[in-house]
Amino acid sequence: MRALHAFLPLACSLRIPAPGRVVAVGDVHGDVIAFRSTLRACALIDDAERWVGGDAVLVQCGDVLDRGTAEAECLALLRGLVDEARDAGGRVVRLLGNHEVMNVCGIAGNYVH
């Protein structure tokens, strides 16, 4: 706990410029159709799945994996958007959800299906 208290003043003084817009999306669960639709509705991608969000920040809050059949497509879409968003002044932030962590730990099979 002492280490945390030593870190807090530094963390509290950190300043990051606010982006123009932040869009947070979670629980994709391998449903690439719904994921694409969400990104289009938020004006982040066009029909060719290219980044059109300008300086927006997309935060993918985890749980891309499990339940759906298009996990690889969802991951590939996100990966491609990282570079495109950066080039346009935006950003894609990918977080790990409990499903990603459980897969890494080898325990997802007992939980998901």
C-alpha cells in the first residue's frame, strides 16, 4: 500500500490533452457485423471499413473474444484501425476484458460456453 501512496501524486498530476470525441465500445464477443455497424453509427469507419473518425478516440473496452464466430475478423478490424486512426490524428485504445484474460490463463472454456 505504501508504494501506491508514493505513486498517487505523480498519477494525479498527469495531464493528457482531451481529444475531440471519445467513443467507448465493449463486449463485441466476436460479432463482427454488430461491431462494424456500431463503428459506422458512431462515424468512425466508412463502408470500406476505413477510419473516418478524424481525431476521435475509440476505446475498445475488452471482451472482443468468445461467444461469436468472427473473433479474428474483429481483431483484424481493430488492428487496421490503430494505424489509420493515428495517421488521421485519432487513436484506438484496446483494453483487455475478462474474456481475454481468461483465455490467456486457459480457463475461458469452463466459463464461456
